[in-house]
Amino acid sequence: MRGLKLIERFKGTQVHALNPPDTTVVNSTGSSSTSSKIGNHRVKFIGSKLKSNKARSGSGAKTLLPFGLPRTDLLEPPIEPHLKSIQLVETLSNLYRRFETCSESEKSLVCIEQYSVLSSLGDPKLLRRCLRAARQHAFDLHSKVVLSAWLRYERREDELDGVSPMDCSRFVLECPKAALVSGYDPNSIYDHCKCYQERSEFTQVSKGDEFLALEEDSDICFRVGNEDINCIRFKIAALSTPFKAMLYGSFTESKSYRIDFSQNDISVEGMRGVDLYSRTRRVDSLSPEIVLELLSFANRFCCEDMKSACDIHLASLVSCIEDALDLIEYGLEERANALIASCLQVLLRELPSSLYNPKVMKIFCSFEARERLASAGHASFLLYYFLSQVAMGDSMVSNATVMLLERLGECATEKWQKALALHQLGCVLLERKEYVSAQCCFEAASEAGHVYSLAGMARCRYKQGQQYSAYRLTSSLISEYKAVGWMYQERSLYNVGKDKIADLETATELDPTLPFPYKYRAVSKAEEKQTMAAISEIDRIIGFKLVPDCLELRAWFLMAIEDYGSALRDIRAVLTLDPSYKMFNEQVRGDILIEFLNYKVQLGSQADCWMQLYDRWSSVDDIGSLAVIHQMLVNDPGNSLLRFRQSLLLLRLNCQKAAMRCLRLARNHSSSEHEKLVYEGWILYDIGHREEALARAEKSISIQRSFEAFFLKSYTLADSSLDPESSSYVIQLLQEALQCPSDGLRKGQALNNLGTIYVDCGKLDQAATCYMNALEIKHTRAHQGLARVYFLRNQRKAAYNEMSKLIEKAHNNASAYEKRSEYCDRETAKNDLNMATKLDPLRTYPYRFRAAVLMDDQKETEAVEELSKAIAFKPDLQMLHLRAAFYESMGDMKSALCDCEAALCLEPNHMDTLDLYNRARDRAINPQEM
């Protein structure tokens, strides 16, 4: 089913990180506008301005561009708030070796270091794997609490209505109760948590047992005020060493029956609680107020077991922010580890909303607050790393973000931690226009070993009018280190004329995924009145990397040439990615601009939209399809089927977070239980919980047989190596799906999937029938499956022609060029793969094919260079594995091991790489056997 997955859901690991929009536009008078957000009155003013312009007859593009177009002299790329290694492969290799050789207690922190290094790649699934591994290897309560909350936060986009922040969906690594159990359980990652067991972990003591315990004979009395509390001497003595010394030692109390405890800060009810605990060793029948009193009493008299019982019981009572805010002060004062951890857990699992609670921020932000947490063992780099990530995601310029990053730096102990904290603080201060302070942070980060922070230093100097100094600094980077794309991109800001353009071209050559060079070249062409050339330039990156600000820029150009329909398409696509996106440097809400563009474009009915969607989906026009669905949802916002369509398109475009948001909305708007279960199943499948997804599909089918439930079940089962029996079952499920009501778009996908299974089973005639039936209902991607059937029948020319039809029909056809290359001679294949790389440089197969051809021609150095060129901006598992194999064949065991280790850092269980790694390691140890 590999081909099926690539075609139908495009769930590859391509990197499509979304950069924040540029904050540079020019108003209609030519002066630059500020990058700060403006109030509602400003938006209303713009709206009224657009309305008045709209009302005039013959109003052109200028009426919809009240702020003009951006200018090249105001464009600049962001300094990314990530660790960016200039030798990423070597860094990943080192991390893998350290993880394999370090002690069990160190593994969790190594995983977090992996997370920090891989963050620059922008792959959510890769980062989630790092967090899961860190949580799995965590020992102490504090780390478990932080990591379980972090894992839950990372999947916040797919949370459902009505789900409590303390819910874990039975995922043990996210379970709040499991996080409050000390120790390392190596099998915990495979288990479900016990939240839904009928018997609670904190079982209440029965009244009968309590009564029997109190009936035991008393032989000592503690007076508190005017009341006596009868106790058992040896049981009170067993509470702690001080009590034992007092009651059985040389003190006068050892001979006394009545002991006055009025001066020991305990109430009558509290002393009765002490007596009850001494008899039953339980506190769960006592009120929280009494247990808090016992906690303080236990601390004063060193009653460790009683303190632990009180600590654990109070920890079990914390369920909301109010509880946490009330109890954390007691926990900090009494050094109650479990209670503090439980309170922190609630506060962290309420993120990001808890960022707006001043009482919560008071606990985390100030230096004094960190000192208090540190004295209780709950101020860690891990905690402040999580908090600062959330804060930066919410606002890069808030005071809370600055304070949390300052606390992060104070908790940093290792060089990479200090570099990360300083670099991120520098990025925030740069955004706040505090250039001197930002420069100091970047300089300190670079001294800690983070070379990329020198780009931040250069930017700060440039902002302070030191352009030549910035140029010299970036030039020294290029001469001192192996050049990467961002170095030339940064130097281009401080260069002029042809040298600037040359730097941008080199940046794109080294790293074609950088958006800024495309944007600059496009705006430059627009300034020269070459608007169509500008659109073509920005199309280059939009074709393989969906970046909101690039789509916005294209919409600007389209409005300038009065192509309002295409501009409207792009703005709708932007709002699908980010519903709160604002146009014109955050001056105008996207939905307001759509309202005015609607007057320029003839809008069809909902039925017309369905026809448009059918045509655009069939022509593999994903952006156009997104725009049509967005328009349909304006009229029918509660349509869960349309939300689901959005998610499929966004997954194909590698916009995973946006896809999860759409899936969540689809589930929340579902009108029936069986439909909700299907969308929950897709959510679970997409975050890696295959068995749970399968269970949702089966439950949905038990309620009502539906196309989507059968499709989900078949897709989930096919996500593994299928034996003949399993293949037959998947075929049966797809046939069941096709018998259920659905539209042509989905049935086309089901027929295509069914054809793929038939091909894998060797049933080519049945497969061909499925593909042709899919083509009859305009499922264009079926051309690829039919081409494969022709190829397996040794009809190579027919296969080539079939793929040519797909290339002609498909709007996004990089994959079609790539696939067609398999059905032609070497020279034609080379041309097709070069075209695939030109259209989408993130596709890895063309690089691997070209490298393999060079290796076959015994051009070893050129083969390695072909792979290295792509690995520099996309460290892909398969490319690293292939380059390692090349190095092994060349006898370079050191390089082979390095590539294997880097690949295993990305995917530790990749069996082919593990085999190659072990073989290369053996050859490195015993070179005489080579």
C-alpha cells in the first residue's frame, strides 16, 4: 500500500515549515507602516475605505490595495528561533551515539536535545517521536509531569470538544496519574493507562475499618487546648525517630500519660488525624484542610511516611487551576514533591490559556518564583523550555516571553542549553526592537557554540546602521564554514546590486526551501512592472511549499493585474491554513478582504461550488480545491464532510497542524455518533495510534455501515505488510465501502486504493478495471495506477503514455514526472527527474536515482555529491541510508557510520539501516576482513 498512501493521502515526511509572515509593506503614500497590530477602529476604517472605493464605478486594483505593494528594501527574512547546526548530519550522529551509550537517567535529556536540533526541520511527527522517547525514559515526577503535558500540548490541534485538560485518551505517556508515579517502566509506551478502571488508585478507607482501629486500647493522651486525644504510644512512636526518642527515651514524656501539645501548632482535629493515621496509615478519609495540617506536622516531626501519605493524597485532589493555585503554595512551603508536581501538571495542561492568568505567570516568571521552585526541586531547563516554547508561539514580544526565556537561561547547565536560551531570547529582543540587548544575547549564544546566532548578530548591527560590519560578519561565516543557504541569504541583506542577486541565487541553489529569495526576486520584478514574471517567481516555491505569506504576496500581485478570482483563491487558501491571518502587514483581516473581493467576482451557488470542487480535485489543483471548500464552508460552516475534505487536502500539502484542526472541527460538527467515530479514527491514525483508529472504525460500522468507516478500516489495515489473507480482507472492506452511499470523489479514491491492492496481489485485470472505473468518474490519479498495470504487463510504452496523460491533466504534477521516469529510457528518465526536482526539490527519489546512476557509472564522488546536495537542506532517512551504502562500498567506514547514525537518530528502528550500521561497524573494527 505504499503507493496508495503516497497517492491518496500524501503522508510523506517532506518539510513544509511555515515561516511567520514578513512584517514589511508600504502604504499608499510610500512610507513604511509599522509591524505592530492595530485596533479594531483601524480595521473598521480600512473597511469603510474599501467600501467607498468599491462603490465607485470603474474602481481598479488600487482600490483593493490601499497600502500599496511591498518594496524590496523593506523585505527581510526572520531569524529563526531554533538551534540550526551547520553540520546537521554530524550533530545527529553524535546524538545517536550519546543516546546509545549514556546511562538510563540521561536518555530523556538527550531526547530533548534531539528535539531542539530537529525543531528547525519543522516535522511535527519527528518532534513528537522525540518527546515520546523523552517521556518514556523519564524517571522523576517533575520530568514526567512536564513531558506528559508537553505531549498533550503538541496534539492540541486535534483535541475534541468536551475533553478535559486532565484527560489522556488512555495514552499512558500523556496520562496525568501515570506521570505522578516515580520510576522508569521500559514497557510503559506500549500500555494503556488505568484511568478508566473501575477501582480508583486512591481507594477510600471503610468506616468499619476506621471504627475498629479507633477501638484499640489507648495508653497515652495528647492534650491540645482543653481537649485530650487518646492515642497508642508505640504507634505514635513509630511515626518518626523524634517521637520514638520522646516516648521511649530519656525524656520526661516517656514516663507521662498525658502530654501537652498545645504549643505545637496543631488543632484538636489535626491531632485526631495524627492518631487516626498512626492506627490506619491512611489519610484519605480526612478533609483536605486536616491533611494539610498533617503535612506541616509531619515536616516538623520528621514523620516521613505520614508526609508521603499526605503528599500523595493531596496530589490526587488537584483537578483544576483554582485547586493548583491554592495548593501549590502549601506544597512549596512544605517541600511536598508530589503535590507540587500535581499542581504544576494542572497549570501546564491548561496551556496556552493559563498564560493569561496573572497568578499562574507569577508562579513561573519572576526570578524569585524560579528560586522557590528550584529550592523544591521543580525548576528545570525542561520546564522553562516547554513554557518558553508555548509563550513564543503565543506572542514573540510579550513581557512574559522575555521573563520565561530569562528563567530558561538561568536553568541552563549544558552548552547547547545555554546556546538555545540565549539565541531564543535574542530572537525575541530583536522582534521587540531592543537591538543592543539582542546583539549581546546572540553574541553569547555564538560563544556557546551556536554559529547560526552570528546571523542574529549581523542583523542587529544592520538595524543599528552598521551595514558594512554586518556584511563583513556574514562574509567571514561563508569563508570560515562550509556554506549553507541561510548564510548567503543573510549576506544578501547587506549587499547591493548584482552581488545581492547573486547571493540570493546561491542561497536558492544551496537551499531551495528558503522562501525569502523567491519573495525578494518576485517583489523586485513587480517593482520593474513585470508583474507576470513576479507571479511566476513566487509560483516556484508555492508549487512545493505552502507558505501563507507567499500566497499572500501572490494575491497582491494578482490584485495588481486585476485577476480578482485568482487573488480570492489564494486568500481563501491562506485562511484555510490560518483562519486568523491578516493581510497587508496585519492591517486587514482576511475575511474582510474576501468580502470586498466578492464584489469583483461572480459567485456561484453551493451546487456550482460542488462542480468546481469536482473539477479542481480531478485536475489535482489542491490550492484551488482548498479555496472552493473555504467558500462552501462560509455558507455551510457546520458541514463536517467539507472539513474532512479540507483535512485530506492539507495532509497532501503537508500542512499537518492545519489538517488536524480541520479533522477536529469535522468531528465536533458531526451530527451522528458513527460519523464522529470515523473522524476520531482518522485523528488517531494520523498521530500514530493505529490500533485505536481501527477500534473507532469497527465501532462506527457496528452502529451504521458507511463508506467512510469501511474506508478508514481498510486504510488502517493496509498500513502494514499484507499477507494474502489480509489483502483479501482489505479488498472485501473496500468493496463494502463502494456499496455504501458516497460521492464520486471519494469513490474514485476507494477504486484507486482497491486497484493498488489488486496489483500487490498480482490480479492485474481486476486492478485495471478498478483504475478505469476511477478514471470514468474523473479520479485523475488513477492514471498512475493504470500505468503500473501496463508496466507489469511489459507494455512500457503504454505505461509512459498513461503517465503523460496525468502530467497533462494534473495542476501539481511533480510526482507524475517522477513516476513517468520509471517507464522510459535513461536519458528521458533523467529529463523527467530533473523536471520533478525543478517543480519540487523536496522529492527525494530523483536525487537517489541520479546518484545511483552515477554510482553505476563508477563516478563515486559525483554520486555522493548528488546526495549531499539534497541532504544539506533535507536530511532524509532514505538519502542518508543510500549515501552510507555508497561510503561503505568506497571503504569509507567512518563516513558510512556517521550517516547511519544520523539516519537512526531520525528513525531508530529502520531495519535496513541497522543492518548496514552493524556491518559497517564490524568492518571498521576489523579492517583486515575488508
